[in-house]
Amino acid sequence: MQTILVTGGCGYIGAHTIVDLIENGFNVISVDNLSRASDKSLLGIEKITGKKIKNYKVDLTDKAATEIVFKENPSIIGVIHFAAYKAVGESVEKPLDYYENNLYSLVNLLQMTVKYHATHFIFSSSCTVYGNPEIIPVTENTPLQTAASPYGATKQMGETIVRDTAFTYPISAILLRYFNPVGAHPSNAIGELPIGRPQNLVPAITQTAIGKLPTMQVYGDDYPTRDGSCIRDYIHVCDIAHAHTLAMQYSIKNQTTNHTEVFNLGTGNGITVLEAIKAFEKVSGLQLNYQVGPRRAGDIVSIYANKDHAVKRLGWEIKYSLEDMMRTAWEWEVSLADNK
Ligand code: WQD
């Protein structure tokens, strides 16, 4: 069986991807230092798939510890690299922590990938690399703008580091640019576990609805959009997860090394903040307690994906609707409250 190393395997997208890889016949090993995630995800993965996943509690900025993972697992043929800090606001407060963590880990991991002859490398990138785009939807060829935060800069630099590595060494690299991943696995066994007060929209909605937060704010309704609130491309985390399996299968099938390919992972539908709230209210039957507040610094007005490349080349299909995203996010929040 082909073994895939998933870094950040206990995190939100990592855990969903492990489930999808297992369901498609891959053997998976996880590396997660648990600094931003819980190993409870491993129990959730086991509940869904019946498989126990080995997690190495290793910090990828530690090169010697990273090497042990590869040494002990010579069957690793591919790496999917999720492990990174991802809070935009925190990255402005602690830029050096972000550069150190996100870039040293990537460099170490690539060095080991090359040294131990794993030929497939998938990197978690983000639509944040497009900055404030002039033309939407964005395609993979839309020019990148200056990153709006150190977090975004680590994704742009990360893309360059991966590309340069795959240019020189026999690696097939894929950069996946996620739009706004939301929702949870329909089993309720895994989902998002935000640390502290959620910065992202959907956890803010569900935590307000369950009463963890007294209220939430819509950051601005005076943007030049159809209802004045910002537009994003929300995408179900299981659709994102499956795209990783397809990308790995594509890379294995094509056997093209010294090559990097980029894919947008979004639905192609631009949704306003107020529309997202309405979709939540519809599926939950609740009225959300929210106010319209001022704009949030650094927010992009409108961005959504052109997903044609992933559809055509990977055979990717979107299975979850906006209602499914909101319903599974809400069921996950309710299950967290029930299991307290
Ligand atoms: C979505 C919309 C807010 C919270 C960030 C990263 C990006 C990506 C996903 C990360 C915006 C509005 C939010 C709230 C609100 N990858 N909002 N009230 O900013 O599009 O993207 O997360 O790992 O790289 O930058 O996502 O969920 O924070 O915001 O009105 O309480 O919801 O203004 O319009 P964003 P988000």
C-alpha cells in the first residue's frame, strides 16, 4: 500500500484529508506537534474509518526529529503538508514566529522529502496569495499581489520554496490554493476546533447561535457588493479533503517530476456575509443575534475561484452545497456542546 505522510494531521483540514485518503486506499502516517490541534482528531478518524493512525508528535522545525519520521517509514511515497500557523491577525502581532514556524518547517520537510526519495509533494496554499484581485473570479494565472499579512507572505514564500525545490529535484509538486473551508464531516466525529475567540465567519456564527458568544458582528455592510457585505467562496472541508486525494492520485499517475502545478480549490460561487448568515438561519431554524459593525482592517472586498482547472485535470466535483456547509458546521457545534 502506498504511504502518504500528512503533516498537521490532527488539524481541521488535515484530519478530514486523512479520512478521505484512507477511504481511497492509502496508508497514512501523521505528524502533528499538537501545538494548535488536539489528538482527539485521531479518535474521530478511527471512528469514521476503523483505522488507527500513527501520529508522530514532532515539531517540523526540528530537522533531526523530522528525519526520524522518514527513516522509520521508508514506504512514504508522498507528503501532504498542512502543518502551519494560520491566524492572520496573530501573524501581524508575531511575524517572526510565523516566518520561523511556517518556513523552517517547510524547508526541513522538503529536505527530507528529497533525501528519502518521496516524489509527491502537496502544499497547502491559500487564496490569500491573490491579495485584492482586480478581476474575479481568479484563475491560477491571476497575478499575485503583495501579501496583506505575514501569514499570507509565508504562503507566497512557501509556494516559491516548493517550486524551486521541484525544479531542481525529482519531485512532482502541487500547490492547492484553498478559498474559505467550512463545515464538518457529516459523521460529527471530526470538525473545526478554533482556539480562543473565533476569527473566521462560520465558527463565529455557530458559537453565537449555541450561546458561547453573546453576539457577533458583520464587518461592514457598505462595500460595493449586492448587499454591502464582503463576498467569499465558502467550500465544504470534505470537498477540499477529497481534492487532496485526487491530486495525489493525479501526481502518482502522471509520474512527472521536476514540475509544479497549481489548483484553486473553491466552489466558484461568491457568497456575501449576509447570505451566509441567511443560509445558516434557514438550516438551523434559529435567528442569529448579530449586528452590523465597522469594516475589519485588511479585508478583501470580493474574491471567488475559477475552479475549472481542478475540475478538468483532477476530475474534481463539488458535492456539498452552502446549506450542507452550514448544516454540518451547526451539527458539529451542537455535538461539541452535547459531549461536554
Ligand atoms: C470571511 C468574511 C469577514 C468574522 C481567512 C484567511 C484566508 C483563509 C480563510 C486560512 C469576511 C466576515 C468574519 C466575523 C464577519 N485561509 N466576518 N464577522 O478573511 O476570508 O480568510 O480565512 O487559513 O487565508 O485570510 O475568512 O472567515 O475570517 O471572513 O463579518 O465575526 O466574514 O469580514 O468578509 P477570510 P473569515
